[in-house]
Amino acid sequence: MARSKEFEVNEVLDKAMEIFWEQGYEKTSMSDLVEHMGIHRRSIYDTFNDKHSLFLQAMDRYCSKVNATLLAEVKTSKTAVEALHTIFGFMISESEDMPSGCLIVNSAVELAARDTDVDTRSLEQFTAAEQMFEQIILWGQRDGEFSSNHDAKKMAEYLHNISVGLRAMARTSTDKEKLNRIVNVSMKVLEN
């Protein structure tokens, strides 16, 4: 008779997501996962198959959580400018209980060149981010907050590139004031 799971899958997946986010895929050992997730090695294999599958599921969980948070933030924004400042603020801010930077950006840098699954997931998330930026830019153009002299899709690609850089720099000891100056310059580009 099979034993029932003594843990909630999303809770342990969140713990795996956090350690992969903090340490990266290569540096995180199965022993690290067992210790951080608080479950037995056999339970990890039975539930998630292997380290790579667990990592991909952690990436998916991260995307789901971040996308839900950003969507909620954008929906409550009164203006497109406010929506962009909220998104960039989310990317720059450090939550005391979460690693800095972005799991997707970190994973793309670490693995995308040699792992097609990570590459595919990263590109999907990057495309979703660009689409979100494009919709906000169109909103701002429609309401007169942003110049209509720029193609919204191209500006979305530009803003996404800025956001990737911000998330990478957020992993370092870069002063948050500097990151906010970069955001402010990027916002001015949209207005001209």
C-alpha cells in the first residue's frame, strides 16, 4: 500500500524555487534540496522525477506567481505611467524573505545556451513580459501619457531589455537609487 504524501506539493516547490533562485541550478545539490525543502530525497524523485524536472517546475511556479502579482498590480494602476513604475519597482525592490534578481533571468544566463527547456521557458516569459509592456505603452499612448511617435512593440522590446538589465543588476550591490534613475530615464524616452 502506497504511503500518502506528508507535504503540500506547492509549499515544497516554493522552497525549491527559492534555493534555485538564490544559488542557481548548477550550484544546488540534491542534498541542498533535501535540506531546504524538508522532504526525503525519495519523495523528491517520486514527486518531481529528478533535479532537472524539479527545476523546470520551480521555474513554472515562479512565472505563475510573478505574473499573477504583476497582473494584479497593473490592474489596480490608474495610469500607464503608474503601471510601469509599479512593475519596475517590483523588479528593483528587495523582499527580505526572497532572493534578489529574477529566477528567469538568472536561469537564462546560467543555462539557456545549453538547455533547450530552460531556453524555451525563458523566451516564453520574455515574450509575455514584452506583451505586457506593449499593452501598457498602448494604454499610455491612447491616454496621451506617452508619445505616439514610437512603435509600441519596439518600445516594449526596449523596456523589456531594460527590465532584464535591472533584474540582473538587482543581484549585485548596485545602489537602488541608480536603478531608479535608469527607470526614470527610460520613462522619459516614452514621453518624447
